[in-house]
Amino acid sequence: MSESTTKTFLITGASAGFGRAFAEAALAAGHTVVGTVRREDDRIEFEALHRERAKAVIIDVTRFDAIEPMVRQIETEIGPIDVLVNNAGYGHEGILEESPMTELIRQFEVNVFGAVAMIKAVLPTMRQRRSGHIINITSMAGYISMPGISFYSGSKFALEGISEALSAEVEGLGIKVTAIAPGSFRTEWAGRSMVRSGRFIADYDAVFDPVRERRRQYSGHQSGDPVRAAKVLLEIVESDDPPAHLLLGSDALQRVKARLRSLGNEIKAWEPLSRSTDFT
């Protein structure tokens, strides 16, 4: 790869899961990668991936006031950021009535507000250069939902909506925006990375207990391969006309298609009532 085609990636949550897979693929393709991590041992491990082109920054993406200075430092020491991958996030599992508001606030701080703070920090230079690509890792849960992930799903619906609006705002400025929505992949999302609220209302046992148990058993056996997802990400980055939204995984395709069919049928069934509110 020539120097003219190499890029500088900033990937949040780069110590494991999708973030690590994305970083390793980008480094293997000859790009420079700055990854955000949470601990010093993660920083050392990440920078060992490549002596010159792998850099790590220790930061919590919910420390919003620290994000812009971090980005300015990266731009000064390494160069302009060509690709931002907002990957940092985690899953919350719990019945809405049983889950404390503090968990909802934390879920949005990490999955939504941290991502927006990163976007706001990279946009000024991307806008000045009329170049850049912002990739937000959402989820098929940003299109569909199910019992027990209302907080998580809400955060991913929010990030999908933010991505779509942002894309319309910057499309004339040479900046691309892609929301990537994975289905079930073999990461730690459903394992040690998930926060689970306790159970105490028996009325929800029938609807939720089978879902929680099935998710626990399925963890580590998902059909999605993070390495293949990383190859897709690089293909999108190299595309002259990348998608604004992309589902990853056959399960995401199947479930979202079914949801869209159901939504279309519901809209059609209630169309007269929808139209009844217009002035006549």
C-alpha cells in the first residue's frame, strides 16, 4: 500500500472484541491505528501489535471534556484522522421496570454521548480538509428490540438516528458517515461485557427468564465472525460510495427484514387513522 492510500484510524474500545478486530485488520492493511483503551496493560498490549503504527490512548469516553484535547494531540503528533470508528460500548440486560435509572444514564453516556463527543471532536479538521469517514457501530437492536434490552436498544436506536441526520448534514462537505449494525457475533457482548440488572418482579419471569437463559447459553456460539466483520469495515472505508446503513450477519438481515415487513403491514392497517389528523 502506498503512502498516499494509507489512512489514520481512531478506534474507540480497541482492547477487545470488534475494536481489536478492526484495529488488527487496519494495521495488517498498512494503516496507522490509534486505539482508545481503559487500562495501562491494555495500552502496552495494543501498542505491541505494531511498533510504529499502533498507538493507544487511555481514556474513558464518558470523560467528555478530555476527548477534544485527546483528538487535538493525536492530530498534532500523528496527523489528521481519516477514519473515526465509534466502537466503544456495552450491553445492558434487564427488565425496564426492574432496572435503575442510573443504568439507563450510564448506557447512554457510553453508547451515545461518548460517540457524539468523539464525532464533535473530529469534525472540525475533517470539515476543513473536506475529507473523512465516521463509522458508528450500532446493532441490529437499533432496528428491532426484544424483552430485556430496552436500555441497550434505545441507545442503539438513538445512534442510528444521529448517524442518519449527521450524514445529511455533512454529505456536501466531503465527509462520509456509515452506521454498521451487527447481529450476533462472537465477542464478549453477551458475556463479561454485559451489565445485568437483578430480578425481583415475578410477573416478568415468563417473558424474560427464557430470553436471559438463551442468551447466556448462546454466548460464544454466535454465527458472526469479528475477523470477517473487520474485512467488511475496510471494504467500506475504501469505497467511493459507502452505505449510510449496513447490517452485518445473516441473523441481522433476517430479523430486520421481518421487522420491516411487520412495520409496513401495521402502517397499512392503520393508515386511515393516521390520515385522519390532517386539516380538511
